[in-house]
Amino acid sequence: MKMGIFRYIFHSLTWKLIFTIGSMMVIWGVLFTYLFIANNPHVKTAEVLLYGVSFVVVISTALGIILYSFVTKPIGKLVEAMGKLSAGDMDYRIGLKNKDEIGILANSFNSMSGELKIYKEKMENWTKELESEVQKKTAEIIRAQEQLINAEKLASLGRMVAGVVHEMNNPLTGIITFAHMMLKRIPKDRKEDIEDLNVIINQAERCSKIVSGLLGFARKAAPEKKPTAINSLIENTLLIIKNQMKFHNITFDLHLDNKIPEITIDPNQIQQVFLNLLINASDAMEGKGKITITSSMVNEDGIDYVEIAFHDTGPGLPPEIKGRIFEPFFTTKPAGKGTGLGLSVSYGIIKKHHGQISVSSQPGQGASFYIRLPVQDMGD
């Protein structure tokens, strides 16, 4: 305890000043006493020493109080504030109103603390933004790796389709051939049987084209384009699906612009896109609801497009999956209910036609898919 007091006195600025000034006063007091006694032999030495020592003690005490109030105490506050700042407390301020150098130093410290606090907040915000950006980039890298894996799966699927397509075409060709033969043998008065056989032939031919189209997509074959009336293609697509069980309880609302010109497309591939969107809409609505189809002309960046919109009354798409629905093998359907290829294939077909496909959706308000195909053929 005593060592602590002596260490404090030894390191205290006030005590250093008191010791220095007191020492000087003692020296001058002794000198003054000696000269005073030498010139005044009749004065008693004891009285001179008593008054001299008392004077030195009083002056030293007064100087100590003054030094403590105006020097040591303000400096102590500065030291305390520096300790608070080094501990991370940047809200601490020195409450000195002095106009001397120490007051200026206190004001400078307060300003520095405020600026450090602002800088710290900026650094923390910048760190959070950096962490967020790192997480975002990491997620993008993971997504890119997943897409690379899916691309490999697509390549494998393409090779598999190339080997299987011929086997599938053989029975389809047999169905079409024997259906034509039966059509020739049926009397003309049996109209219902003739209509049924025509449906079989049309659907078998369509299956053959779909298989060939999938093979062409896997091999990146160029579309077989020809001038096509898009409204008629939409209506023909609806004729194909209306008799299917999953569409029996679905209402179709058509708003087709009759002024739309013919556009150069591969009708089989575009019809495949329409079918994919309609089947997805039916699945989303669980076979009950309304699908609105519109066609119109739009102009974007000086280019004329035919826009076809499909809007359903299903539950809509959650925001977190809207950006992934065109990825290969991504599906929201239960395992075994979907391959995740429908929208990916549709996306590739539209891009081959130099068009655009996008989605707009709000949870609980259905989903809307928009297809834009250029009026002017842009080549392959």
C-alpha cells in the first residue's frame, strides 16, 4: 500500500511540480534567512525560521491546490478519456469548458472521438456489405457448379435420347402406318371411327415430331422455320389438350389480336413451349381454375415482337425460386412428378428463335409467363 502511494507521488505531475517549486522556495528561503540574519543580528534565528517555514508551507499548499485544479485534474480527465477510448467507448466525452490549452485539447479529443465513431460505423457497415457480397458470390459459385453438373446431365440425356429415339420412332411409325391402313378399310359412313383414327394418327405423328424435336434440341439442331399464324397455333394447341383429363375443369379465356402478322418460326417447337406452359399451369392449379391467353404486338428497342402471355389462377411462385425456374432439372413438383426439363427446354427453344421468355408472379395471385418472338426473322 505504501509502495503504491509513493509510486503515485513519484509519477504524479502535481507532486513533481510541488516538489520542484517547494525545493526552489526552500533554497531561496534558506538564502533569504541567512542574509536577513547576517544583516540583522538582533533578530532571533528561531523566529525567522518559524515564519520562513510557515511561509513556505502555505505557499506550497496553495500552489498544490492551484496546480491540481488547473493542471492535474484536467489532465487526469484526459487520461481517463483516453482509457475509455482505447477500451472501445467512443461515446465518452470530456466535460471541460476551459479556454486554455487543456480545454482546446479536450475539444480536439471530443471531435476525434466523434470522427472515430463515424469511421467505425462506416467500417462495420462496409464489413457487413463485404460479408454479404462474399456470401452472394459464394452462392453464385455454388449455383454455377450446380449448373455445370446439370449441363453434364443434359449432355448425358442428349446422348441417351440419340440412342433411344430410333427405337421410339419405329413403334410410332408402325402405329401411324396401321392406322392409315385401318382408315382405308373403314366404311365412310362410320364417321366416329374415322375421327378417332385421325386423332390417333395426328397424335402419333405429333409424338414422333416431339421426340425428333427433343433430339434436335439435344444436338442443337437449327429449327425448321416457316411462316406461321401464331393465333392459329395457340388454338390448335388448345384443341390437343382440351380433351385431356387434367384440363376438364379448367376454363380458357382467349384474347388474341387478329392484326398479328405471320411470323417465321418452327411451329412444332413453339407448340411444345405452349404445351409445357399449359401443363405447368394445370399442375399448379391442381386441375381447377382459369388460364388466360393473350397475344399482342409490342415494340422494344425498335424491334417488333409478337407477345404471347399465359396467366393462371394458381398459387403463384415464391420470390426465392423465380430466378431458378428456367434452370435444368429444377422443379417444385414432388419427386417422380416432374423432371425439371420442361421450362429449361422451352427457354432454349425461345432463345433459338431470338426471342424472350420471362415470368411475373406474386404469391397467391397466380403466375404469368410472357413469350416474345420477333416479327422479323433474324436467321438461325
